[in-house]
Amino acid sequence: MRLVLQRVSSASVTVDGAITGQIGAGLLILAGIEHDDTADDLAWLVSKVTQMRIFADAEGKMNLSVKDSGGELLVVSQFTLHASTKKGNRPSFIRAARPETAIPLYEQFLALLEAELGKPVACGIFGADMQVALVNDGPVTICIDSRAKE
């Protein structure tokens, strides 16, 4: 599973003109699920996301996690994170999970994040054409891949 974390002062996702998810300060998470991702990948990523110290403490140093800072999460599914551009100019998405595999993992990821934070997590609609708006704070943008574990 690949994630792109963006520390934001605000973010929202809109589908067919209606806002489906919106947050203030926190993390916008773009989530790409691969065909062989497992519950172990989800658990590792939830721990990383909720404990990564990328929010400012009282001295202005990146020393707090989203959990410590009371920040919010907005998760948007994005299969294009698994694009392979090795051959030609048209990306291949062969490594991205099919919906029958990806949807249950996506829903489990949301549930695990909510359980860890103890509050609801905003989200987009899986497979929908979404418009994402954000104000990147910093900017701070971090990519995480559960296969690389770094």
C-alpha cells in the first residue's frame, strides 16, 4: 500500500458537486492499494500515520504526531499511486488492486484509523471522480510504502 501524506491547514473532497469529506488542520492521505496488500500492511501504516511526528510543538519544531496535535484525517483512495511508467508514455496500473480486493482493505484502513484516533475520519468515495482541494501546510508531503517499510 502506498500513501502520500500531506500536512494541511484544511482539505476537502467533492463528488458531483457535493462535499463528501472535509477537515481543518491535519493530514490529507492519498491511499493506493496494491493487489497483494494485507491486514499487516494496514496495521503498519496506521501506526506510522498516527505516530509520525510532523506537527509543530510549542517551540515550532516538528515533534508532534497527528494524534498528539488533535489533528484530523481525510483519506482519498487513489489507484494511480501504483502507476508504472517504465514502458512508453501511458502508465500501467496493473499493480493496483481490483475493487473487490481494494474496497474491503480501504474500509478496514478507515476503521483502523478511526479506532486509533478515537474520532471519525473524513473520506472520499472509492472509485468516484473526485475533486480534492487542500492548503498544504509547510509544505510537508511524505510518501510511505508498506513494501519498502521506510
